[in-house]
Amino acid sequence: MGQAFQIVKCDLNTRKNNAEHRTCEISTRTLIVRRGQRFTITLHFRKKIKKYLKNLKKLSLVMQTGPRSTGFQGTEHEFAITSLGDKKSWSAAVEFRDLQSWTLSVTTPASALVGRYTLQMKVTTALHSSLHKLGEFILLFNPWCSEDDVFLNNEAQRQEYILNEDGIIYRGTESNIQSHPWNFGQCDEEVLNICLQLLDITFPGLDTDQRDFVKRASPVHVSRNICAMLNCNDDKGILVGKWSGEYDDGTPPERWKGSLPILRQWLATHCQPVRYGQCWVFAAVMSSVLRCLGIPTRVVTNFNSANDAEGNLVVNEYYDEHGAKINKGRNNSIWNFHIWNECWMMRKDLPVGYDGWQALDATPQEKNGGKFCCGPTPVQAIKEGDVDLIYDSALFFAAVNADCAVWLYHDDGHLEKVSCNTKYVGNNISTKGVGSDRCEDITHSYKYPEASSFWRRWVGSLVNPERSSSCKTTPTGSLKESEVFQKALEKNKAYRTSPEDRRSRRTLHAMLEEPSRLLVTIQSKSSIIFGKDIKVSVIVSNRNPVGMTLQLAMGAQSFHYNGVANKQFWNEELHSSLMANEEKTITTRIAYSQYEKVLLETNLLRITAVAKNADASSTFFAQQDVTISKPSITIEMPEKAQKYDLVTARITFTNPLPESLDDCVFAVEGRGLVSNGRTYRFRTIEPGGSLTQLVHFTPTQTGLRRLNVDFDCSKFQDIQGFKSMEVLTKATP
């Protein structure tokens, strides 16, 4: 009877199951389900089922996962087919039957390992047992299941952080935030297959030790391993990081527009690292991988961001007497922005109170726990100053809270501290809004409102009275922020025992206690259109009761966003007299012809001013970052349209330069709007002239869809524009 038992066909009901599990956009051919949620399969038998029942002892389903049978708990499950089933464990129940077929309702627990599974039926008779392969399926994390560690109780957020492929990544500066579209492409079967292969590579000792494999039930473990695999610094990772120099042997980070080409190249070259990435590329690709696996993920930008390699909550920057930044200690620096990820999950490995958003950083800056990865660490732990928690909470805390100290190298060789800013980093932490293209400020989730320097010093005197014994009054401001800062100092011994830390903070306290006799500020627009001159105003205020002779050095450098500067390309020095209590404004200009050829990929300039009294030793310093903005693309199209209706978009670009632009190209694409993308070529745009292109398309998918436009020419590369429209289902007559 066992040999006679035959299954003609097993229908995995892929379309129906994938639709119910919200994976039908990934595939309608491969069964892709989420753990903790039932799915159905239909068995068709060669004969009427009652003919097998006489000698049939037991029917079971067998689920196996892993590159081969591991023998470890969790990789193989056998469970009987019953009439009831179990909603919280591996189970199968007969949901419908007729003479020659059964429809089974199969349930996987919300704690199951994610990955590729083989599904078999085990037939046990009085004489022997036999296995019948029914097919394969892929099991993912399930943010729709309340029992899953990644459960997210908000449908709009699940749609955004799991299913939305159209992302926005924010770059630029705190005062000039720029939006860059990105196609995550996680709803692609090829991406899913790459993600599963990536999981197979992540656990150590693939050929000899597979115990790590059984940890795939944990989103903490999976996300940390994926984070380490995004860079290639210590494994077969996906991306090579590079922040300066030539990119001729690869793709410049600015040229990437989506994750799919990167993942495809990595797979096609047999897991050879893809050149090149910077922080937004690492974060965007990780967002694609984790969303694909079912972990709610978003991309987060921190303006400005401290890389505190020395672990003392102080980042030192160095300048010469002419205001030129010296690239000293690149691993200890202030970035104009830094981008990482947040993932939503429970933290059963930590005390109560740390569930929710977890920060992860795949950019290879520092090695942590033997790997170039950072996190996941609870955002709540960062906010509360719990820098002793795993993983890497101290590094994230420093990124959004560290002080920035500026030191001046004098020509005679001595080093002078000229400023220390306690409110320079972490002033704006942003991510894409849910269901829209707006920028959402989430700074409040990382830190309490900033305290003044006086506040921090006063609270410091409560914790360590010998540090600030002169502070006698009760201050006003954010006591909570100062308490958290001091808590972090106390929890991390390295912060309190570092000699540089002690020296910096003693100097800072002395500076705070002594009123400044000279105030220097720079006033300039934070953003200038490429082709325009930059007006620079330096305001100096003499707060002394007597006059002084002022020596002022002004300079400008182009910068990479990670704080590395090029050689100073512009400088002016002058002497000026100031009467007692006089304020004077000194105005100058940096011409377009002076900066056009020195700009780096970030189009960022830093203007500095170094001032000192000719007969005194004290020096005063000010700086202002200016972004040279590329011209923008204008897209005009309806905000709403019906599926399959003809839509026209009007795309316009205006040349802002006093010179012609040659070899102009518009590239237009949009998932569900423009099939396969389109390219429009033009020869020349005259100075001040405009170029307009009408694009006709027919939406084929409903929901919020984005039209992306990329413009290249002889002078500009990668000018991006985008606009979203809501595509509605066409009403039936």
C-alpha cells in the first residue's frame, strides 16, 4: 500500500498564497510566505483516497531548510496532518477534501528560521515509510504577525518600510538638505534569491560549522550579519568603500540610482566586491536586503555626524593660521552628513524597554566585535545615554552628541584651542515620511533638546564637583539632555579616563568662564546656484572698552562630505582697526571662476575666518559651509491619474551658466509608469536657455508611483528630479 500511494500533483496555490502574504509583487511562480501565517497547498492523488486508508498508518509533512541536512534543532520539522492544526507551531490540517484531493492548511511558527525550505510528505504504513517531495518555498519574517519579533502595528508603516520600493535619501548639509531618489527594488525575485545567497555566506565556517545557521530566526542576528556583509573589508562583502580619488575602475558612488544593479553585479561576478560605495549606497542596499527578507527598515541621515574613533566624546579638528583645515586623524572627524539604517524589531536579548527602532551602520569606519559593522543598537538606548549596551551604542551616541573642538596650529609650532561647540552634531536626523515624499525630522527619537554649554558644565559639576567648582547658579535649559550626556560619560570609562578628554574639557570650561572679548561670525547663503558668485560677510564685534587692531585671515576650501578638505583655493588677509564696542562688517566675494574647477562630488565649500588682536595672544575662529547647488529639473504632471489612461509630463531644464551646455541627455523612468525607461538627446542649450521635453506614458500599476528624471551634459552629471502621482483603479462603467 505504501508503494501504491501516489501523489499526481501538489499545487502550492502560489498566486493565492503570495497575494495573502503580500509577496505577489516578488513572484507569482515561486511560493513565498511569511512566518506565523497559514498558507494552503492542494494534493491530488492518483486514486481515491479511501483506497489507501486500510494500510495507512500516518501522513506527515516534513519541512527542511539549510544548504544540507544540518542535524541542528530548527532546521527540520516533521508534523502529522490532522483535522485541527495549531496556529502557533508547525502544523497541517485538512481544510477541504474530495474523492481524490486534499487541501491542507499549513502553519509555520512566528519563530521559524527564515530561508528556503523543501516540503515533503512522509507516508507511514504498517510495513515502511516513504518520502514524497511536494515542492519548495521561501519563508520570510512577518511584520503583520503579532507573534513575530518584527511585528509592526501600523499598516501605513508596513507598506512604507517593507513594500515601498521608491525611496528618498537625504544628503547635503543641515541648512541645505537635498533629496535623492533611490529604487530599493526589494520586490524583485532576483533580489530575493541574492538575499538568500547572501545569508548562506554570512555565517562562519560554512563547510565545517553550521551552528550559526540556526540563528536565522532572530532578526537581531540576521540584520547584524547582513550589516557586516554589505562592506568587503573583512569578508566576501558586496561593496568597496571609497571617499576620494578616481573611480575609473568602477562606478562612482554618485552614479548609482538603485540597489538592483549593485546586487546583480555582485552575483554575476561570483561575489566579487562592487566598486564603489559611500555611506548612502551602503545604507540603501542594506535597506533593500532587509526589507526583502521582511524586516521593516528605513534609511536615516544624521546632519552633522561625529566619528569619535578615540572614544572620548570630543572630535578635534585642526586648522592653520590662514584658516585652512589640516587633514589630521581622518578616523576622528565630523561628517557633514552620515547615513545609516533603522530596523524595527523586538530585543529579547536586552532588558525591557529597548524594543522598536534599532540603528545599524554598514559603512566600514571602525571594526566592532571583530567585524566592520555597527549595531543593531536601540535608538532608545542612544537617547538615554545607555552606552554600555550591545551592539555599539557608544558609537551611535557619540555620532549625535559629541563635542567639536577646533585647534589652531600657529606658525611658530604651538597649538591653540580656539573653539568648542557642544551643539554642532546631531541637530537634524531625517528620514523619508510614511506614504509621501516629505522629509521627516526624527531627531527627538535620538536625543532630548540640546542643552547649552553652560547647562552641561553645571550638571557636570553635580556629578564631578572638582570639574566645575565655580558654577554657583541654577541654569535654564534642557536638564535632561545634560543628565544623559553625563550618564554616558560615567557609563563608559574610556570617556572619563582619556587624557585628551580631560585636557579638552578643562580648556572648554576655562573658555566658558571667560567672556569673549571679540566675536567673529560669517554670514553667507548656505546654498548658491552653480555659476553665481558667493558673497561673504565677516562680522567682527569688539567687546573691549578699548580699541584694537585686528588681523583677519579669510579662506575657502572644497570638502568631501566626510570632513576631508582639499587645498585652500581662495584666501584674503587684512588689517582693520576697531574702536571700543564697535561692530564692523567686512564684505568680499568668491567668484564663480575661482571655485568652478575645485569642486568635489559633494559641491561643498567651507569658508573660514581667523581673527586676532595684533597685540594679544588670543585667536578667534568662525566657519560657514556653503553648498554649490546644481540647477534643478522641473516636472509638471497631474497629481492623480487612472490606470491605463494616457498621461503627459512636461520636463524643463534651464541653463544657469554664462556658457553653452553640450551633449544634453534626459533619461526618464518610473516603475509602473514608463516601461523600460526612455532617453531623449539634445545637442546644445545656450546660456540662460531652457530645454523642454513632453513625455507621454500610460500607468500600468496602481498606488503611489514616481517618475524619475536624470539629466547629464558636458558640464553637469547626475542632475536628478522626481515627482510622484497616485494611480487609481479605473472605475468600471
